Amino acid sequence: MSRKSPRSRRNAKPASRMPGKNRTRTAPGRGRQSVRAAASAARKPARGKPHAPKGARPRRLAAPDAVRVAALLGILERLHPEAATALRHANALQLLVATILSAQCTDERVNMVTPALFERFPDAAALAAAGRAELEDLIRSTGFFRNKAKAIQACCADIVAKHGGAVPRTLEELTALHGVGRKTANVVLGNAYGIPGIVVDTHVQRLSQRLGLTREKDPVKIEFALMPVIPRERWTLFSHWLILHGRQVCVARKPRCSICPLAPHCPRTGVTSSQ
Ligand code: SF4
């Protein structure tokens, strides 16, 4: 048994003889029992609300139920009645080429380039056989012009070799073309052929997460997650609506939630600051 020195014995605080003296004090007039009663009352659900399961975390993501989705679609439709692709085109080939050119470039810039391009090379065979230097010159201002020229020519060569110069009408055939992914294929299907397709670009990716429609981050997974949530006949328009809304209101850095008509139906998933 250790022995205390005379000094430590002198400095030691006398132990309280009052029971409960060292416990945390409750508010005056509230004993241990009243504290327990208050805690129990706090755990009770408000009338009409079910008990949350023990250990359950608060839900931030409202399920994309049909009523909420219908409300979102109705508002988006009223907000953007003019929704359509901004890329000017006269046929499926022109839209396909314009979509390839729109990578890392604005639609306005692409629209400035394509009239001269399609006048000089009016079909897939002409584009496939074009002199590389001349083609690059015509599309130079869209950026990454060497890669884009190469992609356009390889894609057009595929169209000529496999489809007799006509742009195919199925997702499988389109994505089998050189350099054509699901996004480009869905743009062509939806806007040139009227075949519904969900185009997942950066805006659709961001907004579908903020709106609580999916937790997926990969564009292809987002597309597949949205398919059962959005009525098929509205897939193409839905993409246009989200793209326009993403450009005008739900911008990347600070979404304009205070003026957003979707706000009552939006869980704002992942939004940390807004204006
Ligand atoms: S409420 Fe905010 S986060 Fe939701 S769609 Fe509108 S701007 Fe985007």
C-alpha cells in the first residue's frame, strides 16, 4: 500500500460528505427523476410521427417517388418550354459531327464553324476523304482540333463502311462507331431521330444528384439510374431541361436556390453554399 507524503496529505481536498455532491448539477428544482422524465419525453415522437428506428441516421435524400418526380418535371417543362439542342443541324450526320466538335467547346462556337464545314464536306464520304490539314483548319477554333478531326474522319469512315453513309438509328450501332459514346449516341437518337435517350453531361450529372434522383457519380450509371425514374417519352426533353436549368439557375459553384422554382421539391443534396 502506497503511503502519502505529509505534504500531499496537507494539500489533498477533503472528500465531500454530501451524497451526490460530485454529480453534475441539475437545474434548480429538477432532481434526477425529473431529468429522466424530460429525456424520455424528448425521445417520444411527436403525435402522428412514427418512431425512428434505433441508430437510424436522418435522411437527407428524399426518395425519387413518382409524385415528387412528376412535380419536378411539371415545373421544368413550364420553365423551359423551348428546350431543344442548341447545336444547329440539318440531319443526323451534321448533329453527330457537331456533337463531336462540342467537346470542351461552347455550342455557339460550334455553330459558327459548322456552316462552312458542311458546305465544303456535305456527307460522311466527303468528310472521311477530306484532307486532314483542310479539315483541321475549318474546325481549329473549337479547340483540340487535331483530335476532333481525327475522330470525325474515323467515325465517318465507319459510317461509310458499315452503314453505306447513313448514320445508324440504334444505340448499339452508334456506340460501335469510332469515338462515339453513349452521350453522343443519345444526343443523335433523341434530337435527330426522335428516339428517347437520356444525355448525361456535366449539368445532368450535377443536377440529378442535387435533386436527389440518384447517388451515382458515373455518367453511365446515372443514365441507368434515371431510366426507371423518368418516363421514357420524356428522356430527351428531361436532359435538355436539366442542361438549361444547370446553366441558368443550378450553376456549379453557387446554385441560385433562393430563386429556384424547384426548391420545394429539391433536397439540395451535396449543396454546401448557395445564393
Ligand atoms: S433548389 Fe438549389 S440545388 Fe435544387 S435545383 Fe434549385 S438551384 Fe439546384
